[in-house]
Amino acid sequence: MVKAKSGLSESGEEGNYLRSKKNYLTLFMRTAILTLLLIGITATAQARLGENADELIARYGQPLDQNDQTGYVAFQKGDQAGYLAFQKGGFNINVTISGGISAQEKFYKMNGTPLTLAEVRTLLNANAQGYGWEAPRTIQGQRRWMRDDGAAAELDGKYLIIKSKEIIARAMDANKLEAKPSLDGF
């Protein structure tokens, strides 16, 4: 019986092709695993603007009790405003509730290290809600992002704060009142 020759030997071009294919698959699998690991780590710390208290508790578990919420007022079920503080996946998450839903989230690592750009992107994407985030701008040493609907985010040192357009509008109104006090109605 005569063997047909392909012109390629195992140690020649065919061997090189198989080795390069194996190297490509190994690199692809390593990249995929690292990407999934990064997403898995940051996915545990993703609040979303607009979630109610029940949804936040389902995402993070029970909030820290009032004694653990240094500087935060405990949010009681049924309240329309307040603060909730959570710890999950190595992150502290402080949520401002307004109108019964999450209006602002503040993320920072429990170990005090700054958030990586990949973690910030993951948190911004989780809070995109179908809108796009503009490229960041640096203003007074802080990186700031604006969302197409008027929501905003800022990275100040080790803290990422994501704010709804409603809470931004309220802060602007408060600043106007502070700048121009009035005695009308006294």
C-alpha cells in the first residue's frame, strides 16, 4: 500500500501551523478567563441608578445597620429618601435614595486602593441604562463623565460617584438658593 504524500511533514509547515493554532487558542482562552474574572469581580459591586430599596437589597444583601453607617441616615422600608450603605465583593457602596429609588451611588474599595480604569468602565456601563457616556474630562483634578440623558459620574481619588440627572438638578437649585438668599415669606 502506497501512502499519499501531502508535501507537508509533521515537522514542517503543518507542524508550525498546528503549533501556532494551539498558541492562538491558549492566548484566546487566557484572555477570555481574565476578562470574565475582571467582570465577575466588579459585577458584584454594581448598583444601578433607578433601583428601589428591594432591588438594592436583592443585589447586595442586607444593608449595614445604622451604627455601621457612619454619617448615613438609616433608610427604613417605605421611606422615600435616605441612604443605604452596603459592602460586597470588596467594595463599599453608599446609595442615596430619593423618591424611593437610587439617585446616586458612591463606590470605593474596602482596602482603600484606587479603582482601576477597567473597574470604572464596568461600573459606568452597568449604569448606562441604554444611554452613552461621553469621553471623560478632567476638571479640578477629577475625571468626569456625562451621560446622554444628563446623568454624570466623577472619579475623585479612590471614589467613583454616579449621579442621576434629578439629583444633579436638585443640587443646582440648592446652589442657586444659597447664592441668593431671600427673606420672602417671613
